[in-house]
Amino acid sequence: MSQDNVEVARQIYESWGRGDFSSLEWADPEIEYVIVDGPEPGRWTGRAAMAQTMRSILDTWENARIEGDEYTELENERVLVLNHLSGRGKTSGLDVGHMKRNGAAILHLRAGRVTRYVSYNDRDRALADLGQQE
């Protein structure tokens, strides 16, 4: 295990926290992107498919941001990131920050690249899947 994995996760979320979702250099070309729960669960493979899926989700928000709150290194080259989403719905005008959407992600890394990104809208579900309690 390496602190470098946590640093890779931090760098991803630092960009996303500024609303910059443009870089995919951190992602393995054949990344597996999984959304476990929420309105559009699914599984995609490859950078292009992940980018298209993320874009379709983020395009519904103004000033979308995903910020990392806490980073925990797990066994088998994985990092748990507790995160939260902020932004305003383009159609509804709803400020998602008021919804307290506290999510999580599990990033699987190899050689400094994320090979699998598992996203949870429900933080408690992520912790349950890992056998942990918040």
C-alpha cells in the first residue's frame, strides 16, 4: 500500500472541487466506472464511456462540484473517499448543497492510475458494502 494512492485520489477531487472535470489522465484507459445507486445506476468500461456518463450527469447542474471530505486507504490498493456534491439544478434551480447529498467512492488503483471507480450516492451503503460503520 502506498500513500501515493491517497494522493492520486486527493488530486482528482481537488480538480473536481474546483468544477474542473476535464482531466482523465488519472484513469486507466480501460477503467471500469460503476454507479451503484441513485437515479442512474450502471457500469461502463473505458475513459470515453466514463466521461460521457459523467458529462450527462453533470450537464444537469450549474456550478457542479464534487468535493472529497475524507480519504481512507484500504487494502488491495483501494482508497475510500467520502464526498459531497454541490451545484444548482439547471431546470429546477434546486441547490443540491441543501439536500445534504453525502456520497462516497471506492477507487481501485494500480501504478498510479484508477482502474475501477465505484460511486455511491448513499455514503452509508458504501460503508455497509465495506463492512464499516460511519
